[in-house]
Amino acid sequence: MGDMANPNLSTGSIWRLNHGDQEIARLTVIGTDMPWTHAEVETLPG
């Protein structure tokens, strides 16, 4: 069985945290160590 990498866990992927329709934080994946994902967090206004 092949091991397909989750594209959301790739280094450089950006996860956006929203509250309602406002983006309040952005997480940039900097590495993975299954089952953990390491990211830099950029907080945004709101």
C-alpha cells in the first residue's frame, strides 16, 4: 500500500485560521514529525 503524503502537511503549506469571515492567524508549515506538524504562527488583526 502506497504512502500518500497529505498536501496540507507539506513544508510551506499555509493554514488559515478564521473567526467568522475574518482571518485571524496564518500558520506556515515548517516541518513535520509524524504525528506532529511544526508551523510558524503569524497573528493577524482581529
